[in-house]
Amino acid sequence: MATGIIKSGICGFTITVKALSEDRQNVMLEISSDCPNYQKIAQELTEVDAFKEMFNKLHTGRVYEVFAKYSPHPSCPGLSGILKTIEVAAGLALEQNASISITKE
């Protein structure tokens, strides 16, 4: 099982993603968050085909489809966090932290 914990930023919301794949393709998802938009996403996004998510054109996968339906904030890092967690669960990437650091001068 792969677990991703995404701290979204100024909104203060956290998204936790648990992803499990027994066949290295189909990934079961358990998403939890204090964000009301991600609570809706969690209800609908419970299983994905990792190959379709990782190897199709950008913005065409199921994760993007559900995210676009419920999230009004396109720069939310939760989207990429979910995809990275799916990738690791399916064995398509190694476990590694990722981060975004923003400053203004």
C-alpha cells in the first residue's frame, strides 16, 4: 500500500490518499480530507486503472475527470499528489517525497 499526505497550502486542508494495487494496474483508493471538495472526490474516485492514468494524454484520465467535476481550484496540489500515490502503488515509480516551495520577493 502507498500512502500520500498532501498539505494543500493556505487553505489549511490536508488530503490523505491510501492506494493499493494487487495486480500492478488496478488501484483501489481511499481518500480522506477535511476539504469539502475532496470529500466529494473521495466518494466517486475509489478505483482507477493506473496505466490509463499514467500513459494517456494529460487531463484525460479518471482522476482529472473527477477533480474537474468537484474542485474549483485548478492549482490544488492534491491532484498531483493523488496521481503520484497511484503511480507508486502500481509499481510505476519509486517512493519519494515531492514538494512545492513558494516564496515572493
